[in-house]
Amino acid sequence: MVVGWGFGAQPGTAAIRVGTGATNGSGATLTKAGVWTNASDSTRKFNIKPINYGLNEIMKLKPVNYQMKGTGQKDFGFLAQEVKTILPEIVYGEEGQMTLSYSQITAVLTKAMQEQQLEIEELKAKLKEKEDKVNNLEGSVTTMKDELENIKRVLGMEAKAKTAGTNK
């Protein structure tokens, strides 16, 4: 149910507002700047839980290029039938009339990025640990080389002393 329309329409600054609450629409709006927004106010939501979707689901999505039948308009995106098997909550309608809520993929992409960032941080920590071990080993090798040179010097002095003692 559209409750306001036209530039300057009430309520608020929306050109179009779809309902005012859960009982008569989503509260989605088309701003005067031409941007569609979705109702997201926490006071309109309940039973709030973290999503289970993330990187695993994003990796299953198959982005495609395509042309629209009838117009030949080139575009890219996803096929609703494929997305429905992965993220069924964002696919609407029946075969032949399916639509997809692209904006809701944002939450899944955000979760996937968070998962990747955790993995990156873990890999950075492992890399630092390996670099520290390499640096310690390089230090040990340098110390051993120095000790070996000292041993050679000492042995060289003893050999010279023995040679000098036998020449007398």
C-alpha cells in the first residue's frame, strides 16, 4: 500500500513510502533523490539473530552476464532459480515470474568479508610466527658461524704453536 507519493508528499521526505509499519507494508521509501531504501529501524524488528549465511554461500553463487528477452538489454547478475537453492529468503515469486532482492545480499557479503578478514588475521599471525622462527634461526646460524670462526682461530693458534714447538 503506497501511503504517500509525489515530490513533497507526506509523511517525511519520501517521494514514495510503502506502508507505515508491519501491518500495512514494509516502510520502504523512494527518496526525493531517487534512491530506494528498505525499512531497517531496530524498533520495527524482533527475534533478531546473526545470519547463518556467509562465505560458503557466496562461493556457491554464480554471477552471469545476460540479455533480457524481448528487449535484448544487456545486464549482469544472478539467476533467481539458482539463488533460490542457496539463499531462498531473497527470492520471490513463482517460476516464470521470480524476482530477487539484490540488496539483501549485502548482509551475506558483509558476513563473508568478516569471515575472510578473520582468516586473513589468522594467516598474518601464522606468517609472523614463521618469520620470527626464521629470524631466530638466522641469529642462531650467525652465532654458530662466529663460534666456528673462534674455534678455527683457537685451533689455528694451537697448530702454529705445535709447529713452532717441533721446529725447535
